[in-house]
Amino acid sequence: MQSLRGILNFTRTAELGSFAAAARELGISPVAVSQNISRLEQNLGVRLFARSTRALQLTPEGQAFLEQCKGPLAQLDAACKGVANDAQHASGKLRATIVSPVAFLYLIPLLPKFFARYPDIQLELELSEDSTSLIAKRFDIGIRVGALNDAAFVARPLGPLRLLICASPAYIAAHGTPQALSDLSTHTTLQLQITGQEQPTPFIVQTRTDGARSMQMVQTPARFICNDFRGLLQACLDGVGVAQLPQPLALLALREGRLKTLLPEHMLEGWQLFIHYPSRKQLPARVRAFVDFCVEHFGGHADLSADVSEFTV
């Protein structure tokens, strides 16, 4: 760093013609400029300037060194300006990981609007329910259910997320309506397989004990296992079995009468959808742009908290 400081002091002095002029531009004293150049000369073992009380002239070695320094310094200056521009202008590659229902319902349909607003951003999107550290996979942003236990990221809430137990009218007509959680063991269930986990995710339900709510895992043998909620939704619509689905994903089918909710007293509530991004003040403009866009366009979306009680069997 000392050599770089000396080189910068040398080149500005050579181009401006005096220690005083270079000092004014660099915001230091003429004495400091002279001392920095003297240390550089000592390190190089060569005189760069011929000094006198009236003039300051480059030596032949100094002239040759100046020409060699111009190109690298120009590249460094361009690099600094490029980084500063990235901090102010939303551009470059943005790596995001999002739970698939949110991506297909809210983000992907809005991509034309997003790219029209931010034409210089390249979005690389992974659809996953995996809660692996965002840093480990070098993601800039993640949308997940629940706040990640990662101090390196800010968790900003987007809205509530309920999990509904659903079946099609055809399935209910053929197999009946479960009246209690224990009845699920006699029904065909459809379960989510989160990438990286050995076993499919059991139904996660809400129970009441002495007036207090708690979560409970319900283990049932699964007939169909899929790593994407959309696969579970389609199988559920086709009457294959009972599935636990995120409310926004099931809502349209519920409103159209193609699905019904079961065991409403065990509907899982209290979870939140969060957007996670690095917890630092100087965020790249592309990250700020994506976060603001998501909060603006689907943060607190009405489908996340819509009343579904009318769709119960």
C-alpha cells in the first residue's frame, strides 16, 4: 500500500508539475507528497525527479516509470468507478432462491415488469424449499418460510403463510371426510420431499391443549412424494389423495370448487414468509431493487391472509 501511495503521489506530481499542485488534489500537504515520493525512490533504488529550488524535472528513469504506470493506474481508476457505479445502478447478476409456490404465483408472472424496470439485471433463480445457508450457496437473496438463523442476513416479513389440508371433491366422495387427525392414517396422503432430506415432510398441524396452540407432526404413509408443491397440487386436484398445501397455491382451486379444506381446526397458522438479504448497509443496487420490488408487488398479498373457512367440507 505504501508503494501504491507513493506511485499515486509521483504520477500526480509529474502530471501537474509540482508537489503543491499534487498536494491540493490529493488532500495532503506538499511535505507529505515529497516524503512519499522519496520513500518510493528509496524502495526502487532510483531517482525519479531531479529537484532544485526553482524546478522539478523528471529524470529519464522517472519518465520511463511514469509511462509504465499510466496504464495500470487507469485500469484501477476504471475498476473503482465500476464498483461505485454498481453500488448506485441496479445491474449485474443477482442470484436468488425462492420457495416454488411464491415464485410461480407472484414473482415469475411479474418478470416482464421487473426487467422493464431493471434492464441491466440478470436474474438467476433457484426454486427450492431447502433452508441451507444462503451464504454457503452464494445467494444474494432468499425467500423462505420462517426467519433463518443466520446473523449475516436480514429477515424482512412478506406476510403470513398457512398450510391447508386439502382434497378434491371426487376423492372425498370416494373415500369420505376425515373427522380427526387419527383418520388420516386410513387415507392416501401426498407429501413433500425437501431436497437434501432423507424422509418426506410429514403433515405439520396445529393442535390445542388447555387453550394453548402447539404444532404437531402427523406421520402417515405417503402414496405420492414430490419435491415441488405444484406436483402435489396437481395430484390432489386429480383425486390421488390428501395433501397439505400453502394457502396461496390452493386458493384458486378452492374458489373454483376443485378442492376442499379438511380438518380446519388443525390448519397451521403463525408461520411467516420472509425475504432474506445481506445485513450490511452498503447493499448492491441490484439487491435493493429486488427486495423493494418484492415488497411492493407481493408483500402482504391478500391471498396470504384470505379467509378460507367457506371452503371447508
